Amino acid sequence: MKSGFGSSIWGTSGILPEKKVKAVARSDRTWSSISRAGARGLVAAMAMTGSRTVAAGVAPEERTPPAAIVERYAPALFSRLDEHRREAVTELLHWAYGAGGGVVFGLLPARIRRTPGTGAIYGLAVWLGFEMGIAPLLGIEQAKRRKVLWRVEIALDHVLYGVVVAGRLAPEPAIDVDRSDGEDDG
């Protein structure tokens, strides 16, 4: 096995036995493709911040899921921060969660990731996973009593997330690396 990160998502540091590394590090799931999916997850979560700003105008009494989690599980820590810093930290946590979701998407097999519509479905699955799994486990009650318009906006927000994570918003055409630099692109 070659050394370095180019050979697998784990490198050859001995973190996992070679047999498991080979099973995880397939050509469709390289460190590069997984980290790009994580970066797309970060950007998608940032785009969701803009979308949520619009949603706040539709239903200003609703708290976003990240805000609800922070208020419930770290009230003493966050109550010491002024409102702007509290919002900034909450968004940074949401962006980290979005990047993690992108990494998980990058770990899916290529045949699934490349199927049209997978990104949108993945985004909706992330939202439904929170609403039906994580929120009840964390005791976030607001998820049960949300207005329909808020739910539609959040669903569209997560479709946007999934489309960006999947790289479907503005995919780049394949680049022929064997072509000489002097050739025309057209």
C-alpha cells in the first residue's frame, strides 16, 4: 500500500488494519472526495443561514433547531454571551454539523451519490432524522408544534442543503488532465 493520504482516506498510519482500510478506501471514496463533500456541507449550511433569515420573517416566533439545542443544553455557558456572539456560536455549531453531514454524504457509495435527486433526498432525510429522531431524544418539544409554513420552509432549506452537498447545484464538467494546455476548450 502506498504511503500518504492519496492512497486511502486514512493514509497508512495504522489506524485501521489494512484489510479494513481497503474496504473503506475504494476509488469512489477517497480522502479528496470525502473532504470535498464535507466542504460542500459547510457551504450548504452557510446557505441555509441565509434561508433561515428569510424564514424568520415568515415565523419570527420559531427558534431554529441549533438555537433550541444550545438553549436547552448549554444555557449557562451561552447566557454569558451577548446576543450577537450567541447567534454566531450557534451558527458555527450548525455549520460544523453541516460539514459533518457532508462528510457522511461523501462516504456513501458513488453509485448512490451520483444518482440524480439523491442530494435532495439526503437533505430531507437529514431534516426528518432530526425531527423524528434527534429532537425527541434531546427533548426538543418545539419540533412537534411547528406551523405548516415553517415546516415547508425548513424542508426546502434542507433540499437546498442536499443539492449543494451532492454538488448538483453547479457541477463542473469532467476535466481531461491528459490534454495539453494549448488546446481549445470548445
